[in-house]
Amino acid sequence: MVNKESVIQLLEETKDLTIVAATKYVEADDIRVLASLGISHIGENRVDAFLSKFEALADLDLTWHFIGHLQSKKVKKVINKIDYLHSLDRESLVLEIQKHRETPLNCFIEVNISDEDSKYGLNVSEVYSFCEKLKTYDKIHIVSLMGMAKLTEDKQEIKKEFNKLVELKKTLNKEKGLQLKYLSMGMSNDYKIAIEEGSTHVRIGSILFRKEGL
């Protein structure tokens, strides 16, 4: 169930940013409500759920972001339906996108800024050579970087991890001649810190919704 008050407040707080609604546990009808309130960028984590919602909401003018880990074997199913991919993290995925995508796809390179084994993404040191390899693929359009901070109450640690992504973007633009404009970082628990550090795309889920009956 959409929390309309939270949506309105969030839109006020993030006027110059892109809110990507993380709708992993949300039905198509709730996405319709979000769209009516002004949130049209929708982020999905799972291929099957994405396909179902994409079909159910075909009449709406939505921008679709795939924000979860995308298995190479499932690329073909979704790759020409999404507008942005936030989880580009390996060459095998690049090859599948190159094979099946019809037009250049806007991609965020996923970086493991928290250095946690449980998270996907490239290490900071791996991003430079990865960017070099991507130059040969015309179906990959790198718009910038994505990262997730640790789930912690330590705001300084979160800030430090987000700053890794900020500095990496600056270095890539300067040393690799890239023109990265965006940063995809920040979720419901830490989006305010992410915005302070320079995020342009925040992936917000739980605070947009409330349980039935509340």
C-alpha cells in the first residue's frame, strides 16, 4: 500500500534528483499509484516479476530500471524492455547484452564499495580495466557508477563508502576521459547521506509503502 504522505515528502526533498522506486515486494496496482503521484522511474530486482509488471503497466509512461543482479542466462528476456541497468559487473554479462540488445543500454557499473563478500560488484581497483574493455561494445552506454553502503548505524562509515564512489567517478572522468554525470547510491535507510555526498539516483523502497491496515 502506497504511503502517499511519504511520497509527497520525498518528492519535496529530492526535487533535482531521480527517485527510482524499488518495487520488489510491490504489486502493479501500487506502481500505478506511485505514477499518479509523480514517481515514474521504477526499479525491479527479479526478471519474472519485472516481466509481469512490465506487461501489466504497458499503458503507462514509465522508465524501467533493473537494479538487481542480472543472470547472464536471463538477459535475453528483459534487455530490450529496460531503460537502465544498475548492476553491470562482469564481462560475461556485457557479452550477453551486446548479443541481444538492439540499441545502446544505459548502464551503471556496480562497485562493491563496502568490500563485503556477500555483495556483487567490482572492487574499486577493477573498475579502470573494466571501463577500458567496455569501449569496444557499442550496446553498452556507461552513465556512471552504482554502489551500496553497509547496513549500519555508523553514518561516518556510510559517508566514507559513498565517497569512494564519488572519488572514483572523478578519477574516471579525469584519467579515462569519461563523462560520467550520475551516481546511483542511497536507499531508504541512507538516502539522505547519499544525497549529501552527491547521489543523483536514489533507490527507495520501504519508506514509500506501508502495510495494509496501518
